[in-house]
Amino acid sequence: CVRACVRAYMCVYLFIPSTQTDIPAAGVTVSASKACLYVFACMVFAWGFYHQAVCHSILGRLRRADGETKYAVPHGDWFSLVSSPHYLAEFVMYGSLSMFFGTSPRWWLLYGCVLTSLTCTAIKTHRWYKGKFDNYPTSRTAIFPFIL
């Protein structure tokens, strides 16, 4: 409940108009390097979005594969590296948005809150998987490959 209230406050705070943004106004020309950065940011966002969709699809198919409601260990895509790849993909998507909102302190505050929330949830998920399945891959980390 407290986390939901904090998130709601953060979202409202972000939508209060701010003059600190890297997004150009309509009709304003941007440098070639800035334009390349925006194109790169869009590509990174699409890459994260794709992997998030794939990971959700893998999780969704776990329940339909055997027709039962028992839990199973997910495999494939980023699941070979981490327990919560859909959170990692979301982190990648938020990271790409940082290329647009990089100068806004509000953005960095939100990004930090999202990172903290996703990391805590991924750690709990990782512990649950390890406790539930004896054959859980020991090489997997919670959210960040080879780190955490």
C-alpha cells in the first residue's frame, strides 16, 4: 500500500510541467548527434520491448504446455541468464527513455524508484524459484546477468 502511494505521488510529480527536458519542441532543429542519439534510444526501446514480450509469452506458455496449474521453470531467451528477464527488459526500456529525459531530476528520481522496485521484486522471485525447484539453474542471477 505504501509503495503504491509512493508510485502514485511520483507519477503525479512527473506530470507537473518542467522546463528540464532534452526533447525538442516542435519545429526546433536538433544537431545530427542528438538526432542519432534519439534514433539509438528508439532502437534500444524496441529491443527491450521485444524481449519483454518474448519473456511474457514464455511465462504464459508455461501454464498451457501441460494443461495443469503447476509451476515450472521457464527457459529460453533471457531466462538463460536471469530469473526475471521481463524486469530486465523493462529496465532497458526505461534506460532508453533516459536518453530523452536525461537532464530532468524528476526523471532520475522515477528511474531510481523503478529500478529499486524491480530489483527487490526480482530478488524475491529468484529466491522463490530457488526454494521451489531443486533443479533450478545455478548460473542464473536475479535481474542483472552475472551481477545480481
